[in-house]
Amino acid sequence: MFSTLLRYELKKLITNKIMMIAFVIMLVAGVTMGLNEEGRSSNRVAAKKSAERTALDGRALDDTLLQELSQRSSDEYGLVWNTEDIAYEDAASLVIETVGENVTLSSIDSDVLYGKRDQMMTEAMDLSCVTDGERSYWENEAQNVQVPFVIENVNAPVAMANGLSNMALLGVFYTTVCLSGVFAGEYRARTDKLIRSSRYGNRKLFFAKISAGIIFALISMLITAAVFAAVTLAVWGTDGFGAMVQLQCPFAAVAITQADLIKRIALLLFASTLLTAVASIALSELIRNETGVIGILTAVNIGAFAAGLFIPESMRVLSQAVSMAPMTFISPRMLYEFRLIGWSGHYLKAYDFVPVLYLALSIILLAVCFVHYRKACRK
């Protein structure tokens, strides 16, 4: 009987006109982002020329290559200029991103480049108010990062990581709109008492609705993410997924690849979708109003993003908590979160902890929703 209820609830979601329109919009967004998401190269057409895109692959970003950059990628002021020599564009942009703008390439050698990187990482840790234990942890992690960097074409993974991050943010609003009426729709139609007084209107129906909502949200996101990934690979190719992540985030202190970063963003994408789905369904039962559900979750997400901009990092607990919200956390920049989750001398990186946090919050919300639902059934 549970499977019958589950199929019925899924059918209600899939055949709902609002859901269908929202899903089509998400698919269009996935295709559009796949076609337009920028890789590291700013010149998309030239960057697609395979011979030039991979010209520097496998070369170390050392004094020899830095000298070439100053000769091949500079304008009359010694700054980056990439309109003609596309082969050196990405490497030159990476150098400028590390040392800062308005610095002549001819004045940069490997000591300056990697010294500036270390300085920026130290300053970021100071601003984040990390503890001595956390600082030691990151120093040990940084020793595993290969220096000098090895250049590879990373347009495809950069576009993939940025696009999946944007899709996670769109998914928050998509999931909220689609699932806001799971329970609230019955209250609005005044069929809630009739349904709950039926033979299977208590526990089985509750879990059928919850399961249908979660399955719908996750499969919708899987399909749209797959469409986006396919279009992105068609546009940019498959190069660079094994490259070091520092080619995208030069101040990252972890020795992982571009593919590793994308896997973590994908995990966060689905964990965020799960949390949003459960929150939408729980609020649908608790406040019994679709518009209210959408308004509350939109305000919470936008509020968390705004709070992340204004809460100083010196207020560590509050700042760190806000930083873990989907709207602020899910992006390649999560690698720059140097504050760790620690207990008894053991540490967990934020991007490893956040999916577990989202799962725990989902379970708590489900429990609250179930208790409220059972009380309503007894009335």
C-alpha cells in the first residue's frame, strides 16, 4: 500500500502545471548555463582552439615560464594583455590573480609569486580568527600542495564548478516553489481532515508525501545537473579535470584535483536540495500556506547571504554558522574557508562537515514535522 501511495503522490507532483513549468525553466537554465558559463579564459572562441588551449599543459609555473609570460602576455605597461597570444592568457591571469592587479609581469619571479600566495593565505587565516591548532593543521595540509604549480587547461572544470554552484542556488528556489504545497494544498482545499481520517491517512501517507517530495526534488536536480554537465562538456571539452585545484583557487591549501572539487560541489548540491525539500515540506505542514512557505524560505536564504556580507569574522561562531548556509557556502570559494570544525584535537574541513550538517538538519525537521502531523491527526 505504501508504494501505491508513493506513486500517487509522485504523480500529483509530476502532473502539476506549476511543477512542470518550473522544471522546464530549470532545464532551460541548465542548457543556458552550459552554453554561457565562463571557464578561466575570457576569450571563449579562441579558448576553444585545442592547439592553443593546451600549449602550456604540463609546464611548471616557474621562473622560466614567468619570464615568457612577461614577454608574450604584456601590454606596453607590462600588464596582462591576451587579445592575440591566447596560449599564455590563462597562466598570466592566474599570476595576476595571485599577486594582484597593476603589477608588471616582468617584476614577478617564482619567489614573488609563491611568497605572495603564502602571505595572502596567512592574512586570510588572521582575518578568519583561526586558532593555533587550525593554523598548524593548514600548514601541514599546504605541504602536500605541489609548488611550483603545473599548468593545464582548466576551462572545462572551472565552468563546471561555477555552473553547479549556480545551479545549487537556483535549486533552492525551485525546490521551495515545487514543494510548498505538499501539505498546505490539502489545507487550502479543505481536504486534510478527509484524507487523514482514511485508512492510510496517518503514518503511511505522511511518509509517502515526504518520500515523494524528496524523490521529486533530487531527481529533478539530477536531470538538470546532467543536462548542464553534458552541454558544458560539449562546449569546453574534457581537459583539465585531473589538474590541481590551485589553478582555479590559487590560495587553496589542499592538494585535491579539479574533479575532486566538482565532486564536493555536486555532493553539496544534492545535500542542499535535500535540506530545502525537507524544509519546504515541513513548513508546508507547520504553517499550512504555500505563499508563506515560499516567503519564509526565500527570506531565510537571502537573509543568510546578506548576513554573510555584514557579520564580521571576529564574531566567529555566528559568522561561521552563517557561512555554512547554501546561499553563501556552495561555490569553489569554499576552499578558502580556513575555519575548521574541531573537537578533542581533531578537525574536519568545512566542506566535509556541511553535507553532514544538512543531513542532520533534515532529520530534525522531519521529526518536528512528523510530531506536528500526528497531533493534527488526533484532533
